[in-house]
Amino acid sequence: MKPKAIIFDFFGVICTNVAGNWFKKHLPRGDALFIHDTMRHADLGKESEQEIFSKLATVASVNHDVREHWLSDATINQELIAVIRELKKSYKLAVCTNAPADFFRTVLKGNDIEKLFDVIVVSSEVGLVKPEKEIFELVCKKLEVSFDEAVFVDDSEMNVKKAKDLGMQGIFFSSHEQLFPYL
């Protein structure tokens, strides 16, 4: 079936993976459990953005404003934005992201790209995270498409696998050229 909608992850696809980049630089020893738990709370909206960034600064022993550092690292993939503008002519488009809402929306609005998307689903606003089935159901419902009418683009193999398991076409993102077959 020809797709009717394309759903994009944001960080790591449309925008740099600011959290991952920061963790690699400031928590080189890892501490995967802390990172997972902290980001899961942030992504689910269970803690305020201020609490999350304060925790990160404390654990990493940094004296800079983590949020401001992340904002300065948030770079939009302009080549992909050009592709998205073309895709908008033929498809319904959505962003489905695991992120603290205020931070995500600041980046989105600051780059004036929110109008490119018909639907925006932010994990911390809906209390669901990828790869939970319910977040995929929600974004498809808002787009008014079935799973088999949607393409999901993400830089997480786990998220792409879940989307495929649900019946979506899935693209593990590494470059904007992967989307040319859909133009």
C-alpha cells in the first residue's frame, strides 16, 4: 500500500541528538542506568525540565546551564528540511519525539519549522514514549491513517523495529537521501 503519512523522530533525525552528544562529552564513564532513568522521567513528563537539567549538571559536575548548552548544540538538518518541504506536497507529516516538551518546542519554534508538520506528538505531553505501541497509535489516529499507511523514520533501531512490528514501513535514519524513493 502506498503510504499516506510520514512520521519523523526529531532528535537524531531532524535535529542533532543533543542529549546523546552531551552525555558522551560530559558523562564519558557512562552511567547508563542514570541516563536511562533520568531521560525516561523527562520524556514522560514526570519531572520538570528544570529538575532534569539540574540533576544532569550535578551528576556531570558542570557549571554551565545544561539547557542552554543543549539549545546551542541543537542544529537542524537543513538538507532533510528541504526534503520534508517536498514531501509535504504529497503526504501528511508528523513528528513523534521522546523529549521534554518545553525544550523541544523551543527548538522547533526557534527554527520556524513547526508549520511543516500536520501533527506533533511529544512524549512528555502525552505521557507515552517510543517504542510503546500506544504512542504510535496516537500519532496515527491524529494523522487519520492506519499503521500500513504510515512510514516511520527514526535513528533508533528499536523504535523502527516496533513500528515495523505494528505494520508501518520503517526507515532507520542515517541520511536524508534515504527518503528520495518517497518523493
